[in-house]
Amino acid sequence: MAKPEIMKLNSSKLPQKIHPSNDPSEFNPLSYSLEKFRLYETRARFYLIGSDRNKQLFRVLKIDRMEPSDLNISEDPVVYPPEEVKSLLQRIAEGNRATGGLNFVAKVYGIAGCIKFLESHYLVLVTKRRQIGCMCGHAIYSIDDSQIIAIPHVSVQTDVAHSKTELRYKKLLSSVDLTKDFFYSYTYPIMRSLQKNVLST
């Protein structure tokens, strides 16, 4: 949790959103941030498709759903252009047609965390965000809404995943208010001191 005091700004004086340049001639494909995500699911996996602000570059995160208690995540090393990521999703849908195909789950702005209680791992996803200021030219956001999703497919979950204790822990997690005192940035490590960030540039 981060509570930078300097971000207590008058809403009427908030700066315009500050992002990397929209000019394609200034864009460096080796230096970009993923800001928008779409979560898809098959019976066997979650696919988190992340894109830069201009939706020109895409990365894929694969999350295995066939393990009831182990967390297996793999990041596709390929950086996809728009046409290729659409083709990839079509191939995934076709390859999983017999088990329900590929389904859209949610549009998200990031993963706030991943947590495990007795058995299942859960994704805590940012579903709504709000820019509250900027720091050194980088946009700083707060979370307006979040969603908790169980990773294992229901077909592999045991009775433990539906036990009273597991459900109680999940309810306690749902009661955590991430809309207060939780800030993040796609391009600026706000958990580090200003001195360290200046020295690392």
C-alpha cells in the first residue's frame, strides 16, 4: 500500500492525463507499458491479453486452470501486433471448440494481486481506475473497482474450495476496500523513493 502525501490534489487543478507520446515516429517498441487488458478463458487456461495505450503492441499471459492448488503462469515472449493477436485468439478458440471454446471474461486495467487460502488461487483484478495525479510526468492511478476470480476450473476443484472456511476467507478478502489508500502507476515505481528513481534513470 502506498500513501504518497503529495498526491492530495485539488480536483479542479488535476493535470491532464500524462502518457507516452502518441506520435508513432517517437515510439520505441523496446520501451512501452501495458495499460489495458482483456481476460479470456478456456476450460484449461486463462489468457490475459495486455496492450499498450494505443493498442499497437500486445503481450499474452497464460494461467493454467487444471491444477486445484498449484499456480502455473507463463508469459508468451512474443510481442504481437493487432492482426496477429486476433489470429492467435481465433486459433485458441478453434482449438478449444470441443470443450466450450474461448470466452471473454472481463476488461481490466491490471492485476492487483494473486492470493491463495486453503486450496484455490484467486486473481484480484482492477476493473475500474481513476487518474488522481502525476509524479515526475507519470500518471498515477487509484482503483475505483476490483473483481476477484478463482483460477482453477470448477471441474478440478475439491470440496476444500467450497468449504465454509475457504468461503469465509474469500468473503474477508472481498471486504478489503482497494479504493482507499491504494495507488499505482504503469510507468513509475511509486513504492521506491524519489532518490532511487532519479538515480536509476
